[in-house]
Amino acid sequence: MPDYAAMYKKLFNSQTDAIALLQQAQRETEEMYVSAPDPDIRVLEPKKEADHEDTD
């Protein structure tokens, strides 16, 4: 008969290890984000067309 307790413990420990790994990766990438320099964002104005007067 399979040892269900051992199977459960193996699965549970693997799941908690995976969660801890993902949480650590999240903390590291969040730190990378907040430590990064601010982006150089500029608002570009569209070119203004010269005023054309209709001459008839």
C-alpha cells in the first residue's frame, strides 16, 4: 500500500519551497524596480502648421 503520509509530506514541502522561491523572486524584482532610475519621459508637441489664408 502506498505511504500516503510520505507522499503528502513530499508534495507539501515541494509546494512550500516553490512558493518561497516565487516570493523571493518577487521581492528581488520589486527591489530592482524601485531602485531603477526614473525614466526620461518627455511630452512631444505636434508640429504646428503655418496659418494659411485663402486668397481669392
